[in-house]
Amino acid sequence: MRICTETSDFYIDLVFYNYILKCFVLIDLKTHKLTHQDIGQMDMYIRMFDDLKRQSDDNPTIGIIFCTDKDETMVKYSVLNESEQIFASKYMTVLPTVEELKNGLERNQLMYGEELKDN
């Protein structure tokens, strides 16, 4: 979706409206490691949508950035750490092998098994 300022055009990869949450959900797909510019861009998109598109009975817009990798330290000191509206998540550009999937499932089972014991 294209959104414009007085002098520039910007393109949001995916825009949805969630009827249950009553809010817009903006998704930005990045084919590289997350940068502070990506976070700032999404922050601007959210502010523009909240100002220009959001109705009085809508909840605040949510922004999701999918990226190939992210630096946890950079995320810690960015607006992502303080915002309840912007999220970043890694995705894979290639499918994992069967062995990698098995290892991931085993890791999750161990992790959730420990949490269940603690509760």
C-alpha cells in the first residue's frame, strides 16, 4: 500500500485490518538483517496510519517486521524495546532440513516440559 507525505511516497508491504482486535496490522518484509532504519520506518508508518486512517473506535495500529536476522542489542536500545505496537521476528529464506526440524521440536519439548514442571 502506498502512503504519501508532501514530497515522498512510501510503500508498506502488507496492510490488514483485524476485526477482532479492531486495528490495522502493518507488515514489512525485509530480506536482510534488521536495521534501526527499518524500525524507524515502521514507527513512521504506524504513526501515519494512526493519524490518517485510524477511526476513533479503532485500537492503535500494530507493526510487524519480518527479517532474516536481528541484533538483540540493537533491538534492546531501539523503540522496539519500549513499544507495544512494533514487533520484529526472524524468518528463514530456505526451508530447514528434516534434522533441523526434529532438533527444533525436541528443544521446544524440553523447554515447555521444564515450564510445566515449574508450574
